[in-house]
Amino acid sequence: MSPRSRRGRATSRRPPVRRRTRGTGRRSRRTDDRLTGRLVAVVLAAAVVVTLVNWLLAHWWVLLALAAIALLTGGGLLHQRRQNARWEAVRAQGLRYELAQLDALHHTRFEDAVRDLMRRDGCQDALRVGGGGDLGADVKATDPYGRRWVIQCKHRRNGLAGSAVGTPDLQVLNGTARQVHGADIAVIVTNGRVTAPAVIFAEQQRLHVVDRHTLAAWASGSRPLWKLLGAVPPPRRPTALS
């Protein structure tokens, strides 16, 4: 083969031309659009910040006013929290109720009062759980000796003149306090009367009844409830009070 024909064949072989597909072009345009949008957003945000800073510099007294309001608000909230904490501490140590006060309460507030009295006596986890489906438990608490209390509350707006707590009420407590709620001590508390058969049933089933007389002594702060009741179980664990 002659050199001329070789050069002609070499020059006729050209590298293939790569063509850009439509998809690649579209993706590139979308990427450019996103970058442009982000850049515009950054520029606008910077412009807003600059404008706000310039306005605040021109109206510096607004910053002082906002700082003063923030300080006053924060100081007020802190003071209120401290006052509430002090009040709760004093209230827990010296909580007292008279029977007339308890009689005037709504039944849910009566349950709150019983819970607070248990807390006053050292049951830090005392909790009101009364309501629909409470299964006979209105207040639950653990005393400093590790004993679990389950309390059912029966409030009578008319006190002794109201309907008496009867055996059916004690039967509900007896059926759920230990089996469902794990009570060591099951108690029914009322500001009213308790029938004689109910008292007998409570003694037979190792339930405790806090009637109006016992409630008055307990609410006055004379002694913790376990000091007012007889035949309570021994402590579950030794404590400083044992």
C-alpha cells in the first residue's frame, strides 16, 4: 500500500462526536435553577438582616425596651417559682384542715385534700387517681416505711347528715385494693357516717375506716394517719423512722 493511500485512510478516520442527551441538559438546567433560587434566597435574607440591623441601630431605644421587658419577665417568673416552692414547703409541713373546710369541698377537691395530707405525712409519691374506672382507688401512696396505701374517698356535702357509707362501699374496696392495686393498707375515708355493719365488715376483711372523728384528728395535724389507725402492717423496710 502506498504512503499516500495510508495518509488518506488515516485522515478519513475521525473520532466519534459525543452528543449531549436531552435528559442531561434538563438535569443541568434544574441544577442551575436550584442554585439560582438558593442564591436569591441568601441574598434576600442578607438584605433583610442588614435592613433590620440598620433599623435597630437607628432605633436603639427599642433594644433597651426589649431587654428591660425580658429582664422584668424573667425576674417575675423566677420570683413566682421561688414563691411557689416556698409555699409548697410550708404547706406540706403545716397543712391543716378543719371539718367545715372539708365539708365545703367538691368531691374531687376532697380527694386532693386527702392526697395532700398523705404528702404532709411523708408520702412523697402520693397521687390522686380517682375518676371514671378507678376501680375503687382514689388516692395511692407509699409511706416512709415502704407500705403501699390505697384509699377510697367518700365525700358527703352534708357531713353527718349525708348518706352513710355502707357495706357495699367497703366491698368494692376489698375486691380491688389488694388484688388490683397491690395495697398493703386499704382505707376508706369519709367526712360523713359509716354504718355499723360496714365497720364490722371492715374489721373482718382487714380494711381501715377513717370516719369523721378520725378524719378531724388526722386533718388537724395531730399525727400521721398510720398512728391513728390500729393493726397496720409492719414496715416493709427499715428506715430512720423505724
